[in-house]
Amino acid sequence: MKNGGWFAAYGLRIRSELALPQFAAAAPGEPDAVVRLGAVPEALPEPSCSRRYWQAAPGDFLLRFGDAFRCRVTGGREITVQCLGGGREPFHFASSAWTALLMQRGLLPLHASAVWTEQAGAVLFMGNSGAGKSTLAAGLMARGFNMLTDDVAAVSAAAGSPPRVAPGYPNLRLQADALDQVACLPNGTDGLVPHGPDKHLLPAKRFARKPQTLRAAYVLKKKTAESLELSKPKPAKAWRTLARLVHRPGYAYPLGCAEAHFRILANICREVPMTQIFRPAGGIEPAALVDRIECHLAGGSV
């Protein structure tokens, strides 16, 4: 397969006809998902929801990216990509298309990064784009934590079991404005490679390759506090925060995933302690924030 091969991400073995540079390599075998090049229609035959850039129906999703490409995600198993020659690399489809595929497979994708150790379990860092999730994850990785996932965390919750986070891919995706902060950490930006016009991939030296039980969740808030503050939200606010941080939440209802998402959200709220992190308006050194998080995970008070 030209520029393609076998890859692993989100706990899936993927056979792809396209290069997926952010994903880990995998051994050949029975694929859980397939990415192929092929014709993609301009519209779905019977969409239950139609927006400017995408359409969705139960088990079917269409993404249009201008004159660059279209892709279709079907049955939680197949992504078909049609390159239209618009000058952008097709790996830009990854975030939205993989989110749709994860939803079709009954997983809850959260806008979060996650790290893991035997002692702490899986720890989520949630927030909007630019909140500092990847920078904080990089800081903890420099202290010995294993990377679990970046940007999108795929969470599952079987009946009667605690929620689990699937391994994403062994690279942090950093925007240009995060590079200076990461450069101040041990090992800094060693191995950094460009990934598109405004992002870079930073390979993880330690990566958890199996799903891990979720033990803690942190929400990175806007820099409005006078000093660093950690607080526990009330249950209703914790629910609203989680629901707001679902990645591409508009996809859920037309894809028929809302009920599954409700169950997983309820499981997280019931089983996983959540902490809000209010950072000082003037900023905080990454190492100081990592110190506070490590202390809190070890049982320090909020």
C-alpha cells in the first residue's frame, strides 16, 4: 500500500492506504478499522443532519474539506478518503473522521490528553484548544508518567465497570505557541517533527499501549485567577463540563450515539473525581504546575 501500512491508535489495529504519521506502527493481522482511497459522494443519500462541512446519519458520516478532500466513515470500521487535489495533505482529516468512527463504535471522545502510571492510573486533562493539555501532559511525562493519549481521549464504560481510556498514539501534537513552554521541560523538544502548517509532533519516550482505568480528571480553566487554585466542582457542574468537552458533540445525535454517551458520562461522574485548575492570570511555569498536580495526585488537599 503506497505510503500506507499497518497502524495502531485508540486500541484499534488499522490497515491504511494512506500514511498516518501521528499513529504508531502495528503488526499485520485482522484489522479493526480500514482507511482506503476511493470515491466519496458529495452528499449522503439520507442524512439526518446536514451542516456546511459534514453530514451524518446512524452509522454513516461524510466530511467535506473544501477542495482538498472528502471522506466517509461507515459502521465504525471503514474510512474512505477521496483526495481532490486542493493542496493540503489528507492527514488533516484525522481528528473529525476518527471522532466519528469512535462514536460509531460506542466510545465517548473527550477533548482531553491523558497520562498513566501504575500508582495513579489514567489521568485526564480536559480543556478547549490551546488550554495547555499537551504541555501539562509533556511535563508529567518528563517526570516519569507514560503517555496514554493526546487531544482526543476515547473513553469506554462497560456495565458495572469503571471507565477506561484507550491508548491514542505515541505523539503529542503541539501548536507553535506551546513549543517555548515545552522546551523548558527536561528533554524539551527532542525529536520534534513538523505536522502540517502550524503543528508539530513530539514523540513520547514512554507510551501505555493498553486501555487503562480512569482514576482522575482535571479541567484546565481560563487564566483568570490571581494565584493557582484547584477546586472540586459540584456534581451538576461536573456533568455540564464533561458534556461540553465531548469532542465534536454535534455528531452524537445524528450518528445515534447520544444514549451511549449519556451512560459513559454518568459513569465518569459517578466513579472519577474531577478537579478544576484555575491558573493565574500572569501565567505559571510548567514545572510549578506539574509539581502541584503530582502533589494532588499523591493525596494532597485541593
